[in-house]
Amino acid sequence: MKGMGKINQNQHAYIIEGEVESSILALKHILEEEWGIIIKSNPDIREEHFETFTILDARKLKEAAISKPIGAAGKNIFIIATSFIGLEAQNALLKLLEEPIANTHFFIFVLNANSLLSTVRSRTVTVSLGGANKESQVDTNKFLKSTGSERLKILSTFLSHESETKKSDLIGFLNQLERELSKMKRTAEISKALSEIIYFKKYLFDRSPSVKMISEYLALIIPKAGNGAN
């Protein structure tokens, strides 16, 4: 699978964004064919799927990671697939990623790597598979040039329900929007908009934020492109 060529034994942690099932199958093929690791009935390979990966899950992962591998390959492999990772859980993961454990590798599958903290991404290798990047879901430039009511229609994908996947999508979009606004001439309006985006990204990592409320508010307060923002 295109993109999987980045995976090698020199790196201890990967963020992989893409369709989960096919991506995991591709990873297992690499582990068997290139790393020489037997997948079936291997106690050193742990695969878990979560809707939301919590701080408790991160703590359990840390406990498991310090155990010594018992298989012939001598490696612990952790495959984690999740729709959303909260702020507390990411900070707990960060501590684990900052101090690599010998012969231990983490593969974290998410829909959108940009929904993760930059500090987490900086300590991993991101593998983006075809069609996985959610940034293309919403056209940022079109959003910035639109009116408030038009923006709400554009953001309707985030308003349909409150699932963790939708939160992940919205965080990825806000990251993209933040980058675009940062390129513009810094006015009071732009500075305020950037501050609001940063605040709401943190708020989205809470346990039960209102995606609808955040989307509607930002649609109204983000300055329209062309209003002295070039």
C-alpha cells in the first residue's frame, strides 16, 4: 500500500491515517514479510480498537509497554485504532513517546493526524495513505470567502451529530483554518479569530463539547477573506 514504505524498525512510533481495516492488514504484511514477525497467536502483538482513546487506556498501554517481549522476535508491537484521542490521553501518550522503550513499536491509526497535538506528531512518523487526509473534506478558502449562512452549510458535515469522528474532523479543519489565517495580514480581527480557534481546539478535546455550538460561533466570528486580511 502506498505510504507504508516509511515504516521501518528504526522508528518506535507511527501515526497512520487512512481506512483502518485495510491499513492494519498492510501493516501486518510488512511486519511478517519485512520484519520477520509471526502475527498469528503472537502474545507480543496487541491490537485494540477504540471509539475514544482515554487517559485510562493510555495508562494501560504504558503498563503493557514496559513488559518484556516473550516471543522469538523479541519485539513488543502495539496496534491502536481510534476515532478520537482526548487531550489528557494525548498528554499521557506524549510521556510514553518521549522516552522510547527498546524493542517496542507503536502504530496508532487515526482518521486525521492533524486532529492530534503537534507535540504528539513531532515524536512520531506520520504515514498518510491515499484518500485518508480529512483536510480536503472542507475547502478552507471557500469557507473564508463565504458569508455566515454559507459557512454553516459548508460546515454541515460537522453538525450532523456529536460523534468522536466529527470532533476529529473539526479539529483537523481548525488546524487548516489556523494555518490559512496565519498567512494573512495580522489585524485585530485576525488575531482574535486565531485566539478563538486555539481556545476551541482545546475545548474540543474535552469529554462532551458541543461541535454544533463551536461550528456556528466560528462561522460568524472568523473575518471574511478580502476584508483587509490579505
